[in-house]
Amino acid sequence: MIDFHCHLDLYPDPHAVARECVSRNLYVLSVTNTPSAWRGSANLAPAGSRIRTALGLHPQIAAQRKGELPLFRELLGGVRYVGEIGLDGTPEYGSSWADQVRVFSEILQMCADAGGRVLSIHSRGAASDVLAQLDGYRRAGTPVLHWFSGTQRELTRAIDMGCWFSVGPAMLAGAKGRALAARMPRDRVLPESDGPFARLDGRPAVPWDVDATLRSLGDIWVEPIDEVRERLLGNLRHLVE
Ligand code: MN
């Protein structure tokens, strides 16, 4: 199956998680939080595996790591996926807002200049601002909004803009997340774990926790689980082809 947003490098034993992903034949988008973490994370993926490593600069540390933007530029030519990037509008990160916006818009400009990338995007408490930025950089690539938690109105705007969505067990456990997933275009949804940050049954989520997501989506969309699985695999093929 698929885990389209996972912090592989942040598990206590990332090599063991990578090995398990390989033995289960999982497609994994391994996102990173800083450009300086990219090479080490990419090295976790054995040759021939279906693990892809995205180049990122997480909004929650944009202020501290904005000095890594030149490294981001340097590495961008060699990657197809970018993430985790975006904006975090929760009060805790209010003091870094100006830096967040500058870093996010610079990255989107770089991606546009590079011909576009697949983008895994954080938008907690900032859905409207993220969408406004994306609207200004239409050539930056295909946005995949990870763990989207905006309003229904913001969801409509994201859908109209052509955004994709990656959804996980924690998001689909709540009524709000389920109501959002119900309205997402089914041909633009992918599963994610957001492990090890997201938790499931009191422990860090892992990429093979996807069954919980399949069950929830089957329930929300009123579709048999096998159909949901085939649909999501088809979506990934369509996104990356
Ligand atoms: Mn994440």
C-alpha cells in the first residue's frame, strides 16, 4: 500500500522501519523537516525500494532554518518531491509568521522555476493563507494538502484549485475530519501515517497502519475496502506518472 506522508528519519530506529516498508512493498513518501536532513534521510531508502525522499523545510522551524534555503535550492534539481513545507497558523508559531511566509513563498518560487514538483503541504490553522500562497504560484506543482483541517469553505477552494489530499487515521477518527474526507474528490486522495508524530492506539503511527485509513474511507465513502485500496493505488499512479 501507500504512506504518502511519513517522517521516516524521526523514528527511534529508522532503518528498522525502512526495512519493514521494503518487506511489505510499501510506497512511502519520506518527508524531511530541513534541507540538511535530506541526504541522510534519502540514504535510509535501500536501492530499488519504493521509498521516495522529499526535500522539506517545516514551517514550525522556518525561522531557525531559513539559512538553509540556499541548500534547498541546491538539492531541488535532484528531487521530484518537496515536503514538508507550508504554514502553521497556531498561536505557538505566531512569532515566526513573517519568516514562515517568506520561506514558503521562496520555496514555491523555486519549485515553479524548476518546472514544478509534487508538494506535501502542512496547513494547520492556516488553510486560507496556504491556499492564497499556492494561488500565487500555480506553476509550483501539484499540492497535496496533508492532514487538512480547514473549514468546508476552505476545502471547496482547495478542490477548485486542483489540490490533492493525504489523510490518516487520526484525522479520520474525528467528526470534522470525516466530514472533510466525505467531500474530497475520491480521485485525489492518498493515505498517510504522519508517523511518528501522529499516534495510533497510544503509540507512534507506522506506514503499515494504512488499514485503519482504508476502513475509515470505506465507511465514509460507502465503498468496499478492496475498492478503496485499488482506488488509492490508482490515484498514486495517476499522480506520479
Ligand atoms: Mn508531518
